[in-house]
Amino acid sequence: MNIERSMTSGAIIHELGTQIKNYRISRQYTQKDLAERSGVSLRSISRFERGEDVQLGNLIKILRSLDLVDNLNMLIPDVTKSPSYYLESTTKKRVRKKKTEDKVMFKWGDEL
């Protein structure tokens, strides 16, 4: 998504509508299918995909029907969690074994 701070509210709504349309098409739903699955009128879905305003409740219904409602957690991050919490899980690139001193304990007269 290409939403930037300098965009107007209308431009952001248009971008959201475009993204919803792309998800709908990727799941091979028609607007009518999405309307039936979400409980939002066909007219509202059509208007939203064209960049017109939509009620927040309808947006949530649409997101739920596209299995995107979990992404709302990223909309307003939890202030009690550090920013690194939201990053991809970091995996170690390599493993190092702890160095141990190779001390050979022997007594004079022992064979090596």
C-alpha cells in the first residue's frame, strides 16, 4: 500500500478501496460474492472500490470476509510494546560454539 502522510483523506480512501478490490479479485470473488459474504450492500462495495467513503463498520465486515481483519492490529500499534516487537522474527544467521580450552591433563610418564 502506498499511503503517505501528505495524502488527502480522499486519496487514502481511494487507495484502501483499490487494495480491497485487489484482494477481492485475488480471491476470485465478484463484488456480489463479497457483498453476500460480508453482509455489505453491493452498492457500498462498488462505491468503496471506486474510492468513495464507506462506514467503518462496513469496512470491518469487508475485511473480515477477506480474512484481513487481523491486520487491524497494525493500524494503531500497542503503545506498551517496543517497536522491535512488530518486526519480523529475527533468526540467527550462524551459530558459534563456545570456545573451551583444550587442556590435556597428563602426568609425566603417561603416553600420549
